[in-house]
Amino acid sequence: MELVALGAAVGACCESCTRYDAIAARKTGLADAEVLRAIDVAEAVRREGGIAVADVGRYVMGFERERSQWSALPSGRSRALVFIGASAGCNAARLLRRYVASARRLDVWVEELRAALEIADVVKRHAAEFVRHGAEQALEEGAPATPPGSAFPSAGGDCAEAGGDAPPNRQERVWRWRVEPGMEDAFEDLLGWLLSGQRDAIVEKATSAPALRAPQCCRAA
């Protein structure tokens, strides 16, 4: 399932996820040419997904839609999973439905498809964490926690400290991590390890049904 994760990483436009999953795909024994093809396919799917979504806005506003420049469909099982990972990664629902239907015609198992979709969800969640972390780092570099006279609480504070009422029924706290200079790679390796563990659990769950033997492309490395 490494190519699914790689497709989702490119689809989600996550540099850290793409770096991790490209290396992980190579470590499973996949040829560099196959990994590169997966990256190229995912890039094309992401571009096509952007056109499809933007065309919704053009249609609503009464403007002419952009003509699609790429209408390829997967030609094999492993390629189909890359298409699905990439389209799920970039939230292109219309493309995803098309690629799922194509994968079914290629006899890709439903369990494989569900596992691929769950893996794409995991990658997207981690991509969001990476992006948020980078944004928080940029916000904190040399900037005050809050503007002078701001009524909003600073990072780590709560609404009561800021003179306001605490949000009702709040059930979760947002954790912010600050990475010391020079430790960025170690931080990304840690999140990559967590991502890999979640992915393996998903694949194990999807392939543990009685009398169900997963093909090699669906087994965790």
C-alpha cells in the first residue's frame, strides 16, 4: 500500500509526507521508475482534481469551464490504487468515484479499496498536522503571541484568562509542538513512524477476514 500513501501524499500537496512515502516505497523493493510513475500520476490527478473543483465555481458564476487536459484511467491494479489515493488525497470526489468504478472493473477487491481510502485519510490528517505545525512555527518566529490590545487569548491560555467565557462543552485541547532548530528531520521522522503504524493497522484490519488472502500489493511491508 506504499504507492497508495505516496499518491495521497502528492494529492494532499504534503512535502514531508511525500518525502517519507517515496523513501518508504523504495525500501519495499519497488523500482525507482515505478515510484516515479506513481508520483507523475498523482501529480496529474491532483491537477485534474483542481480543474474539476474550480469548474464548479466557474459554472456557478456563469463562466466557461476549462477543458480537461488529462482523462487517463488506470490500466492495472497497482496503478488503480495510486489513482484512488491521489484523488482521495486532493478531495476530488468526482474523480474518486470514476477511479473506484474503474478499479472494480479491474477486479480490485472491495477490501483493498476500503483500505486505500482509509490510508488516504490517515495521510491527509498527517498532512494537515505538518501544515499547521509549519504555520505555527512561522507565526511564532519573532512575533508577539497576540497583537497589542487584542481580546484573543495567547497560545496556551484560555478564554477565562482573556476575560471571556470558556467555550461550552469543549471536549478537546489543541496541542502545539515547538521544534528546536536542527530537529526538524527528527520531528518529521517521528510523525512518519506514527503514520506508518496507523497504516499497518488499517491494512491488517482490512486483510484479516477469514478466507481472505491479500495480494502482495496490499500487505504491509
